[in-house]
Amino acid sequence: MTGPLIEARGLVRTYDLGNGFLTKSVPVRAVDGITLKVMPGETLGIVGESGSGKSTLGRMLLGIDPTHQGQMLYDGNPMPRFGTPEWRALRAKMQLIFQDPLAALDRRLTIGAQIGEPLAIHGLVPKTHRHVRVAELMSAVGLREDQAERYPHELSGGQRQRVVIARALASRPKLLVCDEPVSALDVSIQAQVINMLRDLQRDNGIAMVFISHDLKVVRNIADRVAVMYLGRVVEEASSDVIFKAPLHPYTKALVSSVPEPGKKLKGRIILQGEPPNPANRPSGCAFHPRCQLAKEICRSSVPTLQELAPGRTAACHMVTAADQTAAA
């Protein structure tokens, strides 16, 4: 396959808030016209503050959350509708790694039974041979075979996350969507899990969408990075380019907050205020109330995502191709 494994075209996801008996329903666009691609074997990092729509986008890429506008493609074909037999068959090739491993696991079942569930659901391995495949998966993520009879509460947080990853790998997926997979873990355990994911991706050719607000982690694992703000992608480029020469003012603020070993944190950009209420989106560029570079056009006109160079896009009235050339 030479084309993208998954492709999103103008995705929009709207929620209705406050539709109670005495309150008026207010539509909120959690995802607002996002277009992106993920190639086979590639890792796309998605970063942004809480509430930017990262997790909603991740579920839409898997077809779990329906699109109100736009289209999702898998291997060049439209994503089947949620809940259909075609979608269920495709789900074996696309798996989700959750943020909270304890909440993602059934406390009443042993971890061996839970790792083997996808094998039974999708009919991938006969029941008589299922324990062999479970043992292989546990070994692949650094768990001992004797731990298969333990329950989730008997494992550490890092071990539980390894169980979640093993379960996701059971069906030999081509795509993993990782939704804050290490944010609940200690820093040392985070490094172990990230290294394990990188090794598994290299050995199995898996594409990953890695959602996180931790830019240190994203820099270590992602090939490309898409920066989200209030439901929209404001900048996208290779990981090296994003962290070396960010263009969008929001991206600059995020990158400036990433500490580097052995160096003092200098030149940090402190954003004023909080992200706007999605139900009361500012006119023009959503970032303009917090942007030091904002001008009148930013308050009145929504910037579009423009390609400034091959593989480099940004949505900002104050960013031009000349800025891209200067940054390079």
C-alpha cells in the first residue's frame, strides 16, 4: 500500500449542551473541520491543551464517534458505519489504548482472559490454542506467563498498561490510537512503555496516532505532529521541524514550555487566560484573545490551514511562506 492507511477529510463532530427542561440547547463543535492523513508504519502525534478535541478526534478516526460532516477513509475506502458487521470486521485492524488502564480492564476477569478476548470476539485463534497466543502477547509486552491468572488490582499501573497494550495487539492491528497512554504512569515507567511501543511498532509495522498533552513524550515517539486548538489543527509538520522551528504562536508557546536536560528554561512564552468556552467561540481566529501578535484581521477572519512547504501547514494570518523560509 502506497497511500495513507487512514485519511480524515473535513471531520466535524458537534455536541448539544444544556438541552435540559429549562435550558436551551447549545451546539458545540468539539472537532471542527479537521483533515489529516496517517501513512502505514507512521506515528502521528496530536497535541493541545485539555478540551481541544484530541480524544474526540481519536475516536472519530476509529469510527467509534460518528462524523456529522466530512468523511473517514481506511485504506482508501470509506469507513463503514458504526455497529455494522463491516465496521466490526474492520475494528480488528484498528485498536484503542486507553489513558486509565484500570478503568479499561474488567476487574472480575484475569488478565489472561482479557488479553484473549479479541481472539475470541474476532475468531482469530481456536480456543484450544488461545493460551499460546496469550503467552506470546504477554511476553511481547514484558509480562510473565504466570501473571496470566492475576486480576487487574494485583498488578502495578505500568503492568496494567502493558496488559491493555497486549490486548490491543492481539488482533494484529495495522493502526493503534493511543489516547494519553502514559499520563497516569510514573516518569520512569513512562519511558519503559514508550520504548516498548516504539519497538512493537518497528517489529510489526503498526501505524500509531499518539494523543497527548505531554510534548516531551510526543517528541520522542512521533514522526509528525498536529497541534490542535479548540477543535482545529493550527499547525502540522514533522516532529523535528515542529520542535526546532514552530511557526504558529500557540505552537511556539507549547514548545517553549518543554524543558531540555542540562539547560535552563529560557524564553518561555506564558499564555494569558484560559482556552475559550467552545460553546461561545471567539470570532475570527479562536486563539486571538490570548495571542500577542493578534491584529484586526485575526478578530474578524478565521485563518485557513495553508501549506507553507511540503509537509508543513499552519493556520495563522501572521504566518507566511517567508516565515517558513526564515525558520528553515
